Amino acid sequence: MKLTKRELEVLSLVQDGLTTKEVASRLQISKRTVETYRRNINEKLQVRNVTAALCVARRLYLIE
């Protein structure tokens, strides 16, 4: 499984504690687009929530 550059950006910002709305503002994209990225991340990492996604991404060294 490989995350796109943008998916990694979203995941990194979520890791920093930003909400979906804050991520959207920071990346200048819509809230719905952020939700789509988050859904795709969960599907690719085969997890059900952001906490699990962060754990898996760290374990795979996708994020620090």
C-alpha cells in the first residue's frame, strides 16, 4: 500500500491535532476533500479510524 503525497500531508496534519476543517483551511481545499482523503487513507491502511491509521502509518514509517 502506498499513500499519495497529499494523503501523507493530511495524515501528518491530523497527527498534529488539526481538525478536518483546519486541515482543509491549511491546504486550501474543501472539508469534503479532506474527508475523502481520510477515507482513502483508512481504506489503504485497512483500518477503521484515524487513531489506527496513525499507528499503522508510524509502524510502516510513513510518518514520524
